[in-house]
Amino acid sequence: MRKSIAIYPGSFDPITLGHTDIAQRATGLVERVYLAVSAGQHTAFSLEERTRLARASLVHCEAVEVVEFDCLVVELARRLHAHFLVRGLRAVSDFDFEFQLAAVNRELMPELETLFLMPAQRYIFLSSSIVRELAAHGGDVSAYVSAPVQQALAARRASL
């Protein structure tokens, strides 16, 4: 049996419980999940902070390893010998964009299959931007992020 490896890429700015839910669901389908934190975007948290927060949020999940990347996802997939690309879907509006990305990735690397996973119902509306907005206005984000992310958001409240 060949080892099955998946990549779950994103900016994770910051990582939410919706993200961790998707990562954990993916571990039920494959042996190893690389949660890949993207370097190439304008974000509220630095790459190092986002990576640290992702690791702290997934410390309990042995089959998930957090990595950083600054290349095309298909290049990372080749480097890590991944067979699957995991993408979370919350609503129909997500599907249109994700469908386009999956089509491009299939052109670039036909052997890489995209797996679309829905988060648990309680996270279906959740996004990093909603969490940042709530935190910026002093809202309670404890139901949406891990304790380390809560602390980082509280420390960053003025600059969100």
C-alpha cells in the first residue's frame, strides 16, 4: 500500500477552529496532512506567527504537520510527494473559486486530486477575516479559535 499524503494550503491568518476541523477530518482520509502556511500574501500576522499559531492549534493532532511554503502548491505537492490537495468549502460561493483552482492544479499536476471537505456545521460561516474583525472590536472569539490564537489576537487588537 502506498502512503497517502495530503496538503492543506492556506494563509491561515489566523488559523480558526474551522481550519483545524478540516485538517482533522482530512486525517481520517489520508495518513499524513501537511497544513501548508503560505508566505506570499498580505496578512495581519507574519508567516512565522501564523506558523507558530497553526502548530499550537494542532499540537494534539499527530498526523498533521505544519509547514511553510512560498511556491506553487503543485511544486510543494511534488516536493512532499503528496497525492491530495485538501480544500475547505463553506458555501456555494467558495465552490466557484475552488473549482477554478482545482482545474488549474489538475492542468499543472494531473495526478494531484483535490478533496473538498466541509467543516462541522458550527464553523460553516467562519473565516479568518470574520475572526479578525470580531477581535478588532473586542468581540469574544473563544468559540472560533484556539487559546493561543485568542491570546495573539488580544495582543494585536489595536493593529487588526
